[in-house]
Amino acid sequence: MARILDGKAIQQQILDELKPRIARLAAARRPPGLVAVLVGDNPASQLYVSSKVKTCRELGMYSEELRLPESTSTEELLRHIEEFNQREDIDGILVQMPLPRQIDSRRVLLAIRPDKDVDGFHPFNVGQLVANAPAPRACTPAGVMELLRRSGIEVAGAEAVVVGRSDIVGKPMALLLMHAHATVTICHSRTRDLPAVCRRADILIAAMGRPAFITAEFIRPGAVVVDVGINRITDRAEAERIARGAPAKLAAFEKNGSVLVGDVHPGDVATLASAYTPVPGGVGPLTIAMLMANTVECAEKRLG
Ligand code: GUN
């Protein structure tokens, strides 16, 4: 039986460890403060942002949510960021990605003060990551590293294969694994014989955003499989393909008319892996935990 890597439980551990640090800051000066900026009305992004703000408040941190219309210009967004850069009570600034097409994302990320960049997306912090120097790290890949570490999964010397090369997950994930002494392969849509490359993996990270794409032929028996994907399925035939060996997924589809699935086939991974992250309840909670950790860290630096 494969071990399920419980992201919710590990999230709770991390949050519990942050509580005394938050209390110390609140008693000495003020609680850590985070602002989350959401542009437009992408329903998934709305859900992520409210979840981040809610977790902040539950931990006793200060948090603010700025919602801007879909039509917002780069200049308008930059004005808000400048204000948050200056504000004494804000330690972390998060701009939810993706941004609407007319916004120049690169200029936006460059505008955030690197010492308030709790997402680790500013080019300075990306450079620090490449150099393995201290700085806020991108939350999802950092969360995956915490999950592996706290689950006792040996990374040093392991063959790690990362599928997906995004700036937010794939690239930083590969660098973190490399710094932890894994032998890392990055794959993408042009990789030849992707299943064969994936089958080399002791640790397989799926982060390409294609529902249940990683099936049995990609998974070496006994591998650890981490699923970063989150996709909502509304098509019945697709739900039936995904439910092979995972009947709970079809039951959820029948009940709600849709079902959440990762980039990994849930039935196949349960059969083949030694350990894997479920969707939902795997990597997602860790992303939020690391955002909280980054915010506390930035507050501690700023408040001395
Ligand atoms: N979009 C998907 N993941 C993330 C994340 O970790 N941070 C932000 N800001 N946007 C995202």
C-alpha cells in the first residue's frame, strides 16, 4: 500500500511552529502583515487568495486583500505596489498570478521590494535561489521540500524528475532539489519519450497542468510522486478515465458535477508509488504554509 503524504497535517505542524514567533512579534512591536493583490475575477485565484488571507487571520497576523478590476493597467497596479512598499505595517506583498494579459507581469514583479517579496518571484530573489543564498523562496516548491523533509524522504543522491518548467514551480523546484543534492532532470512538452525519462525517477514531481496526465507508464514502482497540479474536471468521459482505480473521484463527480484532479492519475499512483500526495490535500496546503512562513520571516528581519 502506498503511503499518502498528508499535506494538511504537515501544514498544521508548520503553522503551529509559527504561532510563538507571531506572538513574539505581536508582543514586541506588531503582528506580521501581508497584503494579497488579486486582479480580475478568475474563480480559482479568488479561492486561493481568500484561503491565504483567512489563514493569516487565523494565525493572528494582519492581512489585507486588494481586489482590482480585470481592466486594471500596469501603471495602476504599480501605484498600489509602491504604496505597499512604503507602508510600515506591511511585511509581505503577494500579487496573485496569472495577471490579465494587458499587465506587464515582469514590471510588476520587479516593482515589489525584494525584502517584501513573500512569493520569491522578484528577479533578485530568483538570483539568490540560483546562488543558494538566503532569500524568500517560491512557496510551492519550498512547500514540496518541507513535505519531503518532514516525511523522511531522502533527497540527497536521489534521481528527481520535474515535469514542467514554469517560473513559479518547475524551475525553482529543480533548483531546490539540486541544492539538496538530488540528480535533477527537467522535462517539458518537447521532451522525447517522456514516460521513459519519468520512469527513472525516485522522486517524480508533476507540475505541468494537465489533468491525470502522469499514468502508470510514467511511474517507476516504488517511486515517491508529488502532484503539484490542480485541475477541475467537468467532462464525464474525462471523469470516468480518471476514476479508473479511484472510484471516489467518480462519486465526487456524480455529486457535484465536477471533480478536482491533479496532474497524476489517482488510481495509477496509488497502485505503483511508495508514497504520493493526494489532490486536494497534498501540496496545496503547503503552499499556504510557506507563504505564512515567508511573511513571518520577512517581519522578523524588518522588526529586528
Ligand atoms: N499562482 C499560482 N501559484 C501562485 C503562488 O504561489 N503565488 C502567486 N502569487 N500566484 C500564484
